[in-house]
Amino acid sequence: MITVIGVRFKDVGKVYYFDPSGLELAIGDEVIVETVRGMECGVVAMEKKEINDEKMESTLKKVIRKANDNDRKILKQNREKEAKAFTICEQKIRQHKLQMKLVNVEYTFDNNKILFYFTADGRVDFRELVKDLAYVFRTRIELRQIGVRDEAKMLGGLGICGRPFCCNTFLGEFQPVSIKMAKEQGMSLNPVKISGTCGRLMCCLKYEQDVYTSLLKTTPKIDAIVDTPDGKGRVVDVNLITGILTVSLNKAPDAAPHTYKVSEVSVIKDGQIRLDRSEIEKLKKLEKN
């Protein structure tokens, strides 16, 4: 067993393990740590705990020290330099007539590298751009192409629900989201209804899926044949959250359907949730990162 603490480098980012080096650290403390990118400043997001060293995927790096006033001054200076670097990089992109959109600029704490994050529809030959940027900033330059979900996480904004983006407020890592989830949750397969501002499937489909999966095990599906207090019928609509079924009775197929609670019916033959191939192909792009 080894003792670790968790450190986060972005407000809503992945938590990385580090060796606390015997320091007494609390959640929220700023620390200087050694990373594969060099020295970085992060925030303690998880207090000390012991884990099995077999779970470690790489060598555990150390916390160098708690951040001091001088470290915070460097961070502030880096934020100012990032804003200037963003403007310069945009100018260079226009000069080289590259089909790419600059999203963010990030200086490493020790200023050994500047990372430029961008989006583009395809591959971009940015070799000449890198040379120009290296000449201007006299340090290592890295251009990193990101997806539209990453862009939304970096920039933030409001979702169609009226709340700040989940990815920008509490989701540390993206999870795969599928069209099947939307179908199982009874949502309209209209891209406008099931995609977020980034143009991809809404993240909330994923973290709500476990509830729907559990409910589907005990709730008859559409087209299920059920026995009700008023006789046999076919389920024509389902509200999974409330557990209310709308059933067309066999004895009065032309009459208005009746509503029943799940507990009031028994399943004779359950229905199936199907996705036809044309729906999948039409909406496949929404699943991409």
C-alpha cells in the first residue's frame, strides 16, 4: 500500500495521484508538483489515502511544496501571457490561412512549454505555424487538436436546460454516450432535442442511464401485451419516471386508452426497444467526441 493525495489542475478536471512527500495537506491547498510536463501548480482535490500500488499505472511523482506568494504571482503572470499569446496565435493562423479555430492557450507553470488548443474539421498542416510561434515565444510549442466536447468544457456556457454545462461544472471526465440511451429513455430522436450546445449527445443521458436501465427491468415496454384490471391490452405509451402506462384495451380498441400504474398490470408478452439502421446512421455523428 502507498499513500497518495489527489491533485486537480483545472477547475473541473481529472484528479491525479501524487506522493504527498510527508506534507500535511488539506483539500483546497495549492501545491507545486512534478509532472511529465515539468513543474505545475494544482489544487488538492482528495486528502491522503492509501491505495494498492498495483493500481498505479505509472511512477508516482512527488509534491514539491505548498504554493507560496511567489508561485501565485507566477500563475497570475502566466494568465496574462496566455491572453497575449492567444491574440498573437490568432493573427498567425490568419496569416497562414489555416482552417482551424483557436480555443485556449495554456502556459506550463515553469514556462517551458506553451500549449495551443484548437478545433478543426480535419487534419491541419500547422508545421509553419509552429515555427512562427517558436520564433516569437522562444520556448517549446505544442498545438493540440481537441473535439467539440472538449471545447465546450473549456469555454463553458448554458445548456438547453438553462443551467451551466455539466462538463464545465462537475463532470471530471467525459463518458461515452449512445443513441441507444436516448431511445431507452424515451426521448425523441430529434438531434435538436438530444444534443447539447456542443452538437453532441447530452452528457446527462449517460449519468441518468443507470436509473432508466433499472426501471426498464420492471416496466413493460411499448407494444407489450399486458393483463389489466379491465382486461388484456397493448401498451401504447410509457412514462418510466412516474411508472404510468397507457394501455389500449383489446375489448375496446377504438375507445380512449386507459392509464394504469405498473403495479396494477402483469406482463403477458413484453415489447422491445428497437433502433433501425437508418436512425443509427443518421444520428451517428452525435456520438463522436
